[in-house]
Amino acid sequence: MGEGKDVVRMQVQLTEEQVEALRAMAASEGVSISELVRRGADMVIGQARTMNRREQVARAIAIAGQFRSGKSDVSVNHDAYLEEEYDA
């Protein structure tokens, strides 16, 4: 387990098949079932974050080009426009 990480003890219910598979994997890798469960939790969390990131990118792409400033030189003078807004 990672250095300095606090762990919380909890009880989970698994099927017999899951337990047997985890026991075999733990034995072959030389780790505990708890370690495998933590790895699995990290994978699920990582996938959720990836999905959230994909959603954010999709939303950004969908909104790109939807707003107009009325200025034709924003790509060249963006710093000046930003400074003007901060000074306002």
C-alpha cells in the first residue's frame, strides 16, 4: 500500500466466483485480496474521471464558435483585450 495513505476498513459482499478468482490472482501476484480490490477501485475511479474528461471535451467542442465578440483581431490582440477587461 502507498506510503502515508490512510485506509478505511469496510465490508463488501462478493460472489463466490469473485472471491475464488481474487484468491487465485492474489496468490499468483503475491498480494492481498484487499490490494486487488483497491486496484479495482482505482480503475473504476480512473474510468469515471476519463468519462468526465471526455464529456468536458465534447461540451467544449459543442460550444466552440457559438459566441461572437464582434472583433476581428482577437487572435492577435487577445492580451490587450484581456487587460482591458481586468482593468474595467
